[in-house]
Amino acid sequence: MKSALVRSWIPRPSASLILGLVALLLLVRPASAAPFVLEEATIPSIQQAIKDKQLTSTDLVKAYLTRIKAYNGTAVKEPEGILGKIETIPHAGKINSLGTLNLRPAALRALGFPAKMARSLTDSVDANPAFPDALEVAAAQDAHFAKTGQLVGPLHGVVMAIKDQYDTADMRTTANADVPYANDRPPVDATFVKRLRAAGAIILAKSNMGEYASGVPRASWSGTLNNPYDTERSPMGSSSGSGTAVAANLVTAAIAEESGTSIRGPAVYNNCVGIAATQELVSRHGMVEGGINTRVGPITRTVGDTARILEVIAGYDPLDPMTSASARRLPPKPYSSYAKAGRLDGIRIGVMREYTHRKLFTEEDTQALDLFDKALADLKALGATLVDPGEGDLLTPYIKKNFYILYSPALAKKFPELFPVDAQGKPTTDRTATVLDITMDPSKAPAFTIRDFPQVQATGQSKHMLGYYLRARGDTDIKTIKDLYEKAQFFKDERFGDRRSGLVRKDKDTEIDNAARVHLRYAVQYIVLNAMADLNLDVIVSPTNNIPAPILGSPRVPTKNGRPLVWSFLGAQGLPNMTVPAGFTTQVYDRVVDPTKPRIPTTGFDAVPGETEPDSKLVGPVPAALPVGIDFLGRPFDEPTMFTVAAAYEAATHHRRPPADFGPLKK
């Protein structure tokens, strides 16, 4: 009654008052939307500009093509041709990110691109209407939007590059090798490519890569790839072109592949975001040589865009049985709903001090570790609880506790004092009793940290998976691995390795043995999950890279107490991890050949594996602003928590910045 009485005394507005209020609202209405800016555009900003009718998909594709025309292309001197030794060029103004453009021949010629960038070099007519090019796809999207006012899907207008390791039925696929396929187009799209297209993504290009997914940024087909933050430096392999194309704003986003570091490596070296999701989350169908630890993932400029692409490509695919584990394990909400700015109160983050103990490394690591410490402070300021072992290790206590799970005859060889053998190599003690003693008293376990684990190879896996790919592709000229190394051309520059001898070695395997690889993966996941449960952790954090980008062609950076260029071991065991920009160095140390030391072969059949004395020395420091990243690692299928933490950190720190030499073009 009281509320009705009160309402009865409220005077009814007059017509003149209503008109006055409308006029006032018109006076104070928001200004028109800001003009669309291509550089650093995100998926939401692109789609909002399309909805506001500031932009069409065709406009966007043409704008990216203009930047590709200006900034893509050879960025080194090639005095001996594309296959010979190269010389770097400072501020080259090019980065050689993209090798193939999704344009029909007439459009390619009209826009002035090299004939080598054609969608197919074995189909010069290229008139199949089933394969619309990027401009035709964009035009169809524009027509749909003009007619309905609706986007065609969640990735409408998102212009993408796909690593050349993955099949695209409308564009050539050779893993950047110079191989004479009878049909350089594969018969079908990779599964995730189909999903991208169905969601509205516009596939504009195939990105260059380290040939056959090697860790070096060079290939016989495309040549040398360069870092946009310093064109004399490495963009990191093998998904080099995917990282650099995104960094220099040649595309909105790109797809990469990671067995060890090939998503996060190119992402961190190019100041981008990259996620290598749970192994079983994204289908590997349609890739050149998959593997037990091979993962498909996006590289973008923001955590939110990474989440938007992952939610399109994730999920079960009957053509990749490994993804069966993802069935009924996707989150209840889209990944992008977790990738929001906010606080981290209640979040517990474990700190991987195994990767930051300065006494274990060298002056090369200093600035990256300084930036990591700053990132920890930023996470704490956001409200996160840091579970930091300080001078200790996060995972070593759980390695000792679970030594039984780790044990294998191969591991026993590392500790002959605990597991002695006779002259014939046969055990002289009861090893089960020794392991039981360690289980009952973990202090008896040998000194062994996460840095000491070897990268175990699966015997015969590469030969099987590459052979399987070739048979499924069904090319009439390239049918076997032998065809690949006998009919192709290869670059000859020992500073970047030898791709031919790698194929020859692969072809020699006559047995398949995945046991060591599967055992290692299971054991490491067991240890990590035990630690996360025991310490009640939501994610684990570590530096992505201790070592900033080295100069192209410089001597390899030797491992130091297990430290590689980019930390890779935990993610390679199938655990989801992602990198986010954490800042820039101001100076770095570089490696040069040391003439006083014997050369260590890095190519051919005399290559020396493992950790050996380097044939190089450090010089510097030299001024250099190079990207550094922070890694977030989570439980299998817990990408939502990773996105929550990563997005909060990104929003609070804003470490992403575009490369200065690849800015907006003059109009």
C-alpha cells in the first residue's frame, strides 16, 4: 500500500518534458565509434567495425594484402642463392613470414605478388569454384552481412595464416620443403582448418616454417625467416612464419604446431600469445608427420583472441583417435568467457624455481629472469597467492616421492652407484629392493630435477607418421620418404642443420617402440598433478625463455643445466601451457665462433647430440630490446583456469607492443 501511495504522488511527465529529455539525450549521446585501426586489431574490434559498417571483410583482406606486399619477402643476402649461405641485414624491413597466398592467379598478378606465392604451382589455371580464394570468401561474407545483418560465425572477418605443415585443399602444402609433388595441393583440409572455415575465418596464407618442422627458421622452399623486432635475429622455429606474421600485423591470427616449443617459441620471440593446449584437445588430422606429443594451437596478439580460436578448433575428431579423451571434457562455457581482465584473489600459483636459479645459468639469462621476478610481483599485486619454494624446487620433492613411477632400466643407467652392473652390463643387485628403499625413504633418491629429464624419442614414430601422411595424400610422384629425400632440393648451410640427412636417418628405422615416450609422459604428468593437488595449485608459472632471440646463423646456444632456448619439457608431456608477453630486454649477450675450440658438428651424420662443450663464446652485452615471456601451465583440460590467470596478467601489464620497423603504412 505504501509503495502504491508513493507512486501516486509522482507527477506524470508532460509531453514538453519528454521532448526536452529526448533533446538532452541527443546532445549528450556518445560520439561516433572511433575509426578502425588495422594494426593490433583484435577479433572483437574487427567484428565491431563490421557491425558498425566501418569495415567489410573485403576491406580487411585488402588491407592485410597491402601490408604483406610491403613487409613480406626475403630479408637476408643470398649470394649463393636461396639454398646457399646467407648474410643478415640490419633493419631489413622484410620478414619472409608467408609463402603462399590464397589468391587466384589473376588477383595475384594484379596485386603484384611473385608467381611463387600462387595457391598452386601444379594447377596454373586454378579455376575450381569449389576453392574460392580469400577475396571471394570475403565478398561472400559481405553479401551475407548486407542481406541479414548477421555475422556468418564466431570468426567472421578473422584473417588467418596456417603453418605449411597442415593441409589446405585450396593451397599447396609441402612443410616448406622444395618437393616436386605431382599435385602440390593435398586432397582435403585438415580437420581444424575445416572448423575454422565453418566459423567464418578467412584463410589468407600459408605461413613459412622450419622445413619439416625443424627448430631452425630456414627452409629450402621459402628461405630464411626473420624476427621483426630485429631482422638479424631468429624468430624461433619451427612455426616461425606464424609468429612473425601475427607480430607484424600481416594477419589477425595464425595456427602453429608444437612438439617441443614451436607454438610458444615463435610466440614469445615475437611478443605474442601462444597456447599449446592439452594434447588430446585439438585434432592433428591433416598434418605432415604428427606424433604423440604434437599439438595444434593458435598464435595471436591477445589472450582473448587465442581463446576465441581455441574454442572453434577444440574437440573430438574421429580422424584423430587421440582426441577421444576430450569427449565430454570441454568447459561448460566458451573459453573466451574466461579470458577477461580481473583480480586473481583466491588463485594459487606455483613458481617453477627449477628454471630460475641464477647460479645454475649464465649472464645470458639475467634480464629474462629479472623480468620474470617482476611478473611474479604483478601476479601477487593482482591478489594471487604465490607458492614459491624460493631457493628450493617446486617439483623435486614429488620426483623423489614418486621415483618408483619414474624408474626404468634406461633411467638406472644414469645412476650406476645405485644400480651397478657387471662387465657385461647385467645388474649385480636387486633393483626392486633398491627402488623400494627409495620409496620408503625419498631422501635416498638420486639428485634428479625436472631439468635432468631427457627428451625421449619414440623409435619409428616419425617414419610411421610421415609414411602414413604420404600414403593418405596419395600423390602419384611422392609416395615414400625416400622420394622426399631423393627428389627434393635442400639448402646447404651447416649453421642451420641438414634436413636431408634427417630424413635419411628417419627412413632407416625398422621398429616402432613408443614405450619410453609414453612412459615418460605418464610419469611426468603423474608428478606434476601430484604436486598441484598436494599444494592446491591452480597453475604453475615459469619463464617461457631465459635466452632472448639469438642472431641468425650464430653458434647454437648450448644447454646449461638443462636450460634450452625455450623451456619445453613439461608441455611436451601433453600438459597445457601458454605464453604471454612479459616485457623486453635492454641488452643481451650473443654467441660467436671461438676459434680456439674444436668445431662441434651440428649437421649431417657426425652431428653431436646432447649437451656438449660449445664451440662458441659469449660477447656483449649489446643493446637489444627483445621480447621475453611468462608461461602458465595447467592440468589437462583446465584451459579455462589458464585463460583466467593469463588474461588478468595481460590486462594488468600490457607488455605487447608492435615491432617499430613494421608500423602503419603511409596512406
